[in-house]
Amino acid sequence: MVRATDHPSPNHGPRPDGAAIDMLVLHYTGMTSAAAALERLRDPAAKVSAHYLIDEDGAVLRLVDETRRAWHAGVARWRGQTDINDRSIGIELVNPGHEHGYRPFPEAQMAALTALSRGIVARHPIPARNVVGHGDIAPDRKQDPGELFDWRRLADAGVGLWPDAREGDIDQIPAMLRRHGYDTAAGGALTAFQRHFRPTRCDGVGDRDCARRLAGLMTMID
């Protein structure tokens, strides 16, 4: 059980009647401090929020109840769906991001996120392929949580996917990206995939390694 302290944000609304919560979206704050991020996420004028904020020391702050619609995804698409806020839980991780000195996510923060995420996917019908980063669903606008985030650790804990490489065809990379859920009309889709599943080189070039990792993912999805 994760202990979270309540810091309510006014920035939320009702979910549509009957909407299933079937996505978990991870973000970094991209701001210079945790205090600045919390202030923005609770500022009515900013019109942004998330359900949870996790500080680098592992402290978990609950901003919006999971039953409510937080405002974290913006213009986004995943598996052909654009109503991401309606159907998702959003978690913000305190990290300055690429604009303010991007750095690895500390152990305490990752441990808290793992525990919180495991509870969320146990409470809601969230398939593993729908555990995504903001960069996955908005690849031409966002890159968080970025290439330093340990997606494999989260998958090993039962949250999300991490594929074993298989033989794959480079020519099939766009089709495999689409099948997994990426909007390939977005120019940054392949780079977003690399940040998530091949973080050692995020150059937007579809090579054999990308094809092999995508082929592995194809064996793990419907």
C-alpha cells in the first residue's frame, strides 16, 4: 500500500459515463523544482494537472482522485484513440527534464512509482501495452519521461512491456509501430519508440535493432 499525501488540484472534471480507465501515462515535470511543479499543477490558470506527483525522494502526492479526469495528456493519440484524459491515470515524476538539466530518476522515486503503478493496474483494466509515456502518445510535442527512465524495471515489476528481441524486417517498422499503438502520422513516432524501448540511441533511424525489438513486442500484444 502506497502512502500518499493529499494536495488537491482544482484542475479536473468528470469522466464520461461508463468510461473505463485503461491507460497509465507517465510524465516528467520538466521544471526547475518540485515546488514549482506542484504550484503549476494546482494553479487554476494553468489548466493542467495529474492524478499523482512523485518527488525525487519518493514522496507521493495525490492531486486528483482516480475517479476524476485530470488534465495531463493534451493533444495525444494512442491505438487510434484521442480521448486520453478520459481514460487514463496520469503520474508526474519530479525531474527537470531536457530543458533544465535532465538527470536519472533516483531509486527512491522509482521504488515509489513501481509500488503506486502496481496498485493502479490492479485497480483498473489497464493492459500492459497501454502503460506509456507522454512522448509515446504525443511524439511531436513531448519526449518525457525520456531515455533515462527505466521502463524495463517497471515491466519486470508487472507494469508495462519490455520485449525480447526477435528477427524483424526493417521494412515492417512503420506497420509494427502502428500495430503497437503509435501514431505514425507523427514524425517523431520512431524516436519516441526508441526512447522507450531502445534508449541507447534515439536518432529516429529505423535500423535492424529497432526491427528486432518491435518484432519482440508483436509477440506480446493482441
